[in-house]
Amino acid sequence: MKAVNQAQFTFPSYSVNESFGRAAVTAFLAQIDPTVADLTEIKTAVSEAVTNAIVHGYRDQIGTVYITVKLFENGKAVVRVRDRGCGIADVEKAMEPLYTTGGEERAGLGFSVMQSFCDSVRVTSQVGRGTTVTLTKHFEPKP
Amino acid sequence: MSVQLSYKDGVLTARLAGEIDHHTAREMREAIDDASQKLKPYRLRMDFTAVPFMDSSGVGLILGRVRLYGFWKGRVVLCGLSQSLSRMVELSGVAALAGVERRAG
């Protein structure tokens, strides 16, 4: 299926840009007039993915975070968050609830939140090459 | 400032303001921990009335304070949670570790 609209943007992995990343995605999705609940869900999921890229992917460096958002005719949105950082050796383990390598202040809930708030979460990663998180969510038309 | 602190009768109240993410949680954490370690309050009230959004970093902020207050058997109480924040709190199970008040203030 062909996307009816799409946006791409990049920014350096400064933690101050976390709010920009999620806000830019929600601003683009506003054109499909989503419910507040749906918009909050995708905003939260994107925030988790962007934070992962910044905190984990680029843990020892500043790199570029790449985001693409695609909209399809049936109300499906696909958000891809990509980094060229350190990669994840064991994706399955990284996705376990409460598992974190981020220290005491990280709850280890990032992937759980993404899975709860999206229809599907796909993670591909290569050690030394980076990680791509693809979030898919259907937006129902407002009643 | 993203957090306003006030202390009365052994209770430290932290009024949080703005979106909570990994970036903003740091300043909040440092301010709360600084006052907490000096005062050792028996209770920390985290007021989320002015927080329109938080991701799992907010959960981490709560969990970290529950852990800190455990050192002197203090307790953490949450209030002013919007519907979407309540959902994050419930999803994470942190509600079992911190008390949740319905009313803010």
C-alpha cells in the first residue's frame, strides 16, 4: 500500500530534543483528526522510542535520530524511529518488561509502553550498526 | 523551574510542572532528592496537577523516590493525576508501591 502522506525529520541525540521528536510526530498526525486518547498513546510510544535511541543507542556519543511518519488511507500510521548507535545484542531480552541497562532511574518499561499503546512494535537491530523501531497504529475515525 | 517544593509538618510536597520525560525528569529528581536528603520527611507528596504528559521516565521518577524514601521508612503519595497519567501509573504497577490520592492541592 502506498502512503497518502509522509514526513521525515532528523535531529541530534541531545536529550532536550526528546520533546521535539514526539511533538513533531503528533503535529503531523493531527491532520487525521485523532482522538485525544489515541494521540496521547502514539505520543507516549514515540517518546519511549526516541528516548531509547538517545539513552541506549547513542549512550556514549551524540548521533542523529531519524524519524519517518507515514499515513495510509485506512487510518493506519507507521512511525519509524532509527538510530545508528550501538545496537542491541539481544532484542528479545531488551523487550522484557522491567529489563533495563539504563540504571536505577530507568523503569525498564519503554517497550512495554510501546506495545500497550500501539497495534504492533517491530524492532530490528545490529550491534555496532544501530536500531530501528517501527510503531504501527490504526486511528479510528471520531464517532 | 519544573518543580516547586514546600515542607510542612514532616511532609514534603513537590508540585511538578510541564511534560515529564528522560530530559526533564533529571531536574525534578535533583531538586526533590536534595530537599529530601536534608529533611528526611516521612512523606513525599508528588503533585501532578500541572503535568500534561509523562512517559515511562515519570514512572522511573516515582520508583526512584519510593526507593529513596524506603531508606528512612518514608512514604510516597501521588496526587493530581490526569486520566492519561493514571494509565501510565497503573500500567507500570507503581500504584502498588506509592499511595494515590484523588485530590490535588
